[in-house]
Amino acid sequence: MDYILKNGLIVDGTGEKPFIGSVIIKDGKISELTEKVDFDGENVIDVEGKVIAPGFIDIHTHSDASAINLGGGEAYINQGVTTEIGGNCGISLFPANDTYRDEINNFYSRTVELVPTDKNLKINNFEDYVDESLKNDFSVNVGLLIGHGTLRASVMGFADRKATDEEMEAMKKSLEDELNSGAFGMSLGLIYPPSTYGDLDEFVELGKVLKKHDAILAAHIRNEGPRVFESVEEMIEIGRRSEAHVHVSHLKLMGTSQWGRSDELLKLIDDARSEGVNITADQYPYEASSTGLTALVPSWALSGGNEAMLKNLEERSDRLISDIENELKNRGGADRVLITHSNGTLENINNKTLAEISEILDKNPVDSAIEVLLNSKGEAATVYFSMNEEDILNIMRRTDIALVSDGDDFNYDIEFNPHPRNFGTFPKFFQTVREHNLMPIESAVYKATGLPASMIGIKNRGILKAGNIADITVFDVDRITDNSRFEDSKQKPSGIEYVFVAGECSIFKGEKTDVKNGVVVRK
């Protein structure tokens, strides 16, 4: 059906001043923006007092499997997100092949929480992924990056060594093939093997392929705590030498030793831009990060994959104990590490801090972390409370830093309790902007729409203008609220009134409809 959204505050996603008017939707696209408001008819929706914005675009997610799992997810459409970009942090479903398929599937399953329900599915490349997505209906458009970890593993497994010339050429060829098929770029996950085993020369060579395709190189940098500055400098050097667009994912300063240094970090990025390096960044609006408990384990102990890690944990060398102890300290200590999901093996520890678990197990925090990792086979999901609110707000004020979730498009009936960012990132951001008076509404909407679209290379979404696809989110700026909590995250946000995907209404008066109009988008 065609719709007219009348009498709302049109915030078009460009950062320009908003105006009261109406948006006319026809044949899945935006037909017209007009200051006229006196429309009547069956499919005319009066949104007086509400913001009419482009559908929110989340360029950093991990729900690659949402488009191929039956029914897709609910979390993102209920936040007003209409497009997400998966394949981040060096982790993607493909490229893959029979030689390394088991290792790649294991890698994916240990590092993200939303995995393919069909364990026997064989997806070798982007075209296989698209074919599988066509068998399913899902609510939110999905685009993909190629994870460097998966790319490297598909060529040389989990070997902790420099790539040979032949392996380097194979990686470049595989990346080029996926970019030609529609991938938006490549991601690095420099705390996760095997991406962490790559070196500067490898990243520069792959960056040159990305530059050729005007594609992004997004990175979970090597360290977001004590070595955050040198880690950002590594990305700057990659951008300088390859001339590719480099992008720092979920920009943050972790650990008390870094708190209060956000101005310095932002200046480092600004200075690189002033010399011509194409570098951008994104951020999520929470004081806690979320990844696996394996983030405490040093990279040398992860060499060889999960089985090798478990063997190293069993042996408990002095070096391993010391390295885990130091990383735990860097992340704020045992009372700031929350285990949200222990893979069903130690159920009494779910939603407890490592300090609380240490009391339950009657062990010190390092030994307790090792015990949880061994019992969960390395698959314990963890939240780390290691950031400072003032730094978060300081970074958030920047209108050149995009808003992202770093989450997954879950359903609300999942059995565990993941980070609230999965269910509330975009409402949380607008709520924070409102409560702290950070910026005008047009700047806030830009950070969630036009800015990420331009960063990733989406041409026909993210801005309200005639001819663009009618992905639209209507929300109440005074009421939009994240209702998720760390102890109870599976909550629907407030204030999202209507959401349209390609002109069809997926959220109507705050309630999800049966419409699932998502597609796999290609660059």
C-alpha cells in the first residue's frame, strides 16, 4: 500500500534544519516531501508532534545469520533500525571452503551470539548467502562486510605466522571476488585469532584492494585500553599507506588508566584527517562492552584455535596466569566483569560478576575465569564495565562519529540475557541526547542515518528525499527510551511509533506487524 505521513517534524538525515510537513510514499519509495499537511484518506497517518526520520542504519552488527534463520529477528526493527551491516570485528560466515569449514564455523560460534540454526549449512561466498536469504523472510535489510579473520582462515587456517606471497594473493583474490558480489568492505578483529595474526603489510595489501573498490576497512583495534593510542595509530598507518578508508569500530577508552583522555584520542584522529588520511569512527552509547570471556586470554594462548586454547588453559602456565591477571586488571577488576551466558554448563553463575563467581567457586578471579572458560568450552558471553561516562558523552557529542550497536538482531524469547545494546541502542542514544542536551535533533538523526549511510556507501537509504527507498522511522523525541537493563535486557523500547521498510509498515502504532520486507543489500 501507499502511505502519507502527515504533519510531522521532517528530519531528513542530512543535518539540515527540520520542518513540519508530510512524506508521501508510493511504490516503495519516497515520492515527495511537502510542507502541505491537509491530507485525508485511508492510508494517511497523522504523526503530529512526532519526528519523521530515515530508517536508522546500524553499520556495526553481528547478526549475519538473521537473514538466513527462520523468521529473522525482532530487536532491531523495534528500535527503528531498517538496515544493518554485519560481518564486523573480523568475523563473517564466509568466505569458506571444505578444507577449513569446521574451524571457521567453530570460530564464528565462539565469537558471536547469533549463529545459523542450520549447523550443516554450507555458505562459501556472498552469492551462497544471498541464495539462502531468499528462502527466508526477515524484517531488516542486511548488508555485509568480509571478516578478515574468516578470510585469512579460509586460506591458511589458524596459523600464527606471516602469510606467504601465494597466500597473500589468494586472500586478495577472494576479497576482490566478494567485493564484486556486493560486500561493503572488510573488517579486522585484532583481538580475535586469526585476524590478530595479521601484520601491517598484510592489512596494507588488502587495504589497496578495498581502495580500488572504494570500500571501507573497519577495525576492532588491537587494544582499547592501555595501548589504545598505538592501536589507533596502527589504523592510521594502514590508511596512510593503502589510501583506503579506515574506520575505528566502537571507539572507546577502556580501563581507569585511560579515563579522561577522550580529547587526546579524538585529536589523534583529527590530526590524521588533516594530513589526508581517510579515517572515521563509530560508537555505542553504553559504559559496558560485550564479548567473550576469551578476551581475557592472551593471543599467544589462542594460537591454533579453540582446542589449543583449552589445552593452554588446562596447563595453567605462569605466563598465562600473569597475562590473564593483567588483562583483568586492565578491564577494571573482577567486580566489573559480568558473565551473561555460560553455555549451559555452570548455570548458577549466569548474570553474576567474576568476583561473585570467585566466591561461589572458592577460587581467585583468574582461576575462576579459567574454570568458566574450560566448562563453557570457551563460549562464555561476558559484559565488561570498563568505560567512563564523561568520555562516552564527549565522543557522543561529535557529529562525525556514527551510532552503532555492536549487537545482534535477537528475538525477545531467547533463553539468555545479552547486553542491552542488542535491544535498546538507538533509543538509548536519543534518550541520552535528550537528557544531556547534547545536540539538536537534526544532528542526532544524522548520526543514526545519513552519516552511517555515507560512511559505508549506501546510496539510496539514510536520507529522506524523493526517489530514495522508503525506509522511514517515526518516533516521539520526548518519549523515546531504552527499557533494557543488564539484569533484564529483553525489553522493547518506548517511543518508536512507526517503521517502514521499502514502503511497507513493519511497526504500526508501536506494535510489530507481520510485514517482513528486508532484503540483502549490496554495495
